[in-house]
Amino acid sequence: MEDMAQPGYKNQWGKAGRDDFGIMKRMGANTIRLYHPIGEENFFGRPQPDHGSMLDAAADNGLKVFGAVHQYLTCADDDCFENWNYAVREGLGKGFARMDGHSGIWHPAVSTINIINEVDAIVPFNNASRQVKRLISALDGLFKAEQSANVQGSVNLTSCFTTAIASPLGGGKATIYHGFTSMENWLKNTSLVDYKPRSFATAQELAKEIDRRWVHCINAQIPWKNGLDQMIATKYGAEDAGFLPRPWILGEMGWNGAHQDAIIEELGLMHEWALGGHGFAGTFVFQFQTAYQKTGAELNYGMFGLAENKTIGSNVRPNGKTFPIHCLTSRLFAFEQPWSQCKSQCNHRAQAVAKAFEGSLSGTGLCLEEVPLPPWLDSWRPRKGEERALPTPPPGGAKVVVV
């Protein structure tokens, strides 16, 4: 969810509409991830909308929110302070904070803020100094926004790194968890990055506040079993890693082309590991719905597709234009195409996730056996009185093949 975190989209996530939040809760989820709610509009020179009703709806459903600052705000010379400070301060004023007079707290639904998603994909993955400078300057901007608004610094903070293998800040062995090590090394030795904070008098004071609130995060498409379990999980508590007692989370678990039984097994293994005192705090399933604006292998993700022939009301964009809300089918377009090498075993993954979480699939927003909407259909819809056949897969469509 991105710009949908605003009142015009309440017919999508609200109880009176498709009830996305209710569907997630009944499936067994306890936290939802939002990718760009703070600052996305600022990137396009527009004010942020009010996010309060969306956060209230999450809380009403018993869901916590893993929010984020829009990662593509500009950072001159890798100094992100100004734009992150502006975005967070406006976000706090648009629902992300609850004020009581001249002081306040973060909205109770918000548990964690992802300060920059995949910073190692925005700047070179092998330049840890640039990555950390962006992170600490962005965090500095967030702290200054809290101070200016007199909002208590209560939420956890993180940055979800990619699974690129690189050496950390300060040097050392190249690992998949290089971002974890880079942050830990800077917290111990702030002189590793040339940066003068604005929210605190010294870099050491800035590091102390980050240390108090920081959790580690990584986005992955790698299987847990014989993959992430050996590459991260079993190493996290090792003496040479030095990460405990700080927790870590999987910000994305993609399962690109995984069979239903593998998803069920791996979610079970992750749940057991999370309960075992190893520092692992859990995973997000990537993603709630297929991202129809994407192409190629990106269409392999999502628990739900959009039903082509069944809609439930409409949403209202900020410009006043409306568009239909499609019912959610568990039939996924990518796995029903002739070029897909994995069909029935990869399809209907919503059922697999619900089973693993000991949840259920229910609600008027679901139509699990409806035909899924093709991702490029809207641009090929015939005008009134015009006949037009559906196209062959667009360039890159063959990349939907599951390997």
C-alpha cells in the first residue's frame, strides 16, 4: 500500500468496503507494511493527505503498522536531513501523531518506520559509507521533526536492506547481512562517517538515540529453508556478529514461484525460530495483492489478484476521479498463463498463507475463484463502439516463467 493510506481509499481497506484490513486480520496477520505513506506526495510537490483514518482502521482491526518514508526523496551529497525532516514533520501533522495540546505521541497503530527502503539499491551496494550517511542523516531529520512537533520518540526505526552480498562499513567479510554490520559498526564508532547532526549536539548523542530504537531488516526472495536460515538466522547470535539482543525482521518474503506446501512449511519454520529467542521478530508476506503496474517476474508475487469481472464500489483519487475496486481472487494471473512453468501448485497462495497462520479467508471482498484481471488490460480496453482483441504478452512477459 502506498498512496492508498488516505481517506479516498477507505472503500478498499475499510470495513464498509472491501475490508482489506479485516481480510488480513482474519488470515492471521498482526502487522501490515506500507511502503511510501510519509513523503510520497512531497516528492511530486504536493502536500500529504490525512493518514489518520487509515491508521485508525488498522488499529480497529487489531493490526500494527510498519510505515515508511518515501525512499526516493532527494539527498544532496547523501545528506537526507532536509527532505526527511520536512516529510516526517508533515506526516506527523497528517495523522501519524496523536496530539494532546502541545505534545503528542506517534499514532498507537504505528510500530516501526522504515527510514529508507533498500538504501543499498539506491546508492552502490558496495559503498557502505554512502549508505550509512543517508540513513543517519534521514534519522537525524526524523528526530528533529519529533522534537519540533514535541512528539515522543516511541516507534522503532529500521532500514530494510537488499540481499546483495557486500562488505560492511569499516571493512570485513562480505555477507548478505552487510547492512546490519554497517549500522552496528557506526553505532560503535561514529567517526566512520563524516556527518554533523542537527537534532543532537554530537554524533555520539545521535548514535545513542538510534541505538535505542533500531531494529535490523532485510528484504528477501531467497527461501528460508536451506537459505536464509543458514545465511542469516543461525549466524545472527554468533559472537563475531554481535547483533543480539537487537531484533531483526524480514521486511519482504517473496517466494518467487514457491509451491503452496513450501510456503506453509517455511512460515511454520520461521514462526518456530521467532519463538526460540534467536532475535528473529518475524516476516512480512510479500505481498497482499499482485502489483499490476509492474511486469515480468514482479507479477509472480501477491496473495490475491483482482477479479476481472466483479467490482465492489469505487475509490476516489485526490483529483476527484473515481476508479473501481475489484473483488479479490486467489487466482493469480502469472500462474495461469501458458508460459508459466508452475501453475496449480503456485496458484492460490492466499490459502497457503491463511493455513500457515491458522487463519481463514472470509469477507464480502473476496471472490476466490473469479478470473484474474490481466495486468495490462486497462491500457487495452476498447473505447465505446470499438472492437479490440487482447494483446499477446507485452515485451518482457516471458519473464513470468518461474525458474
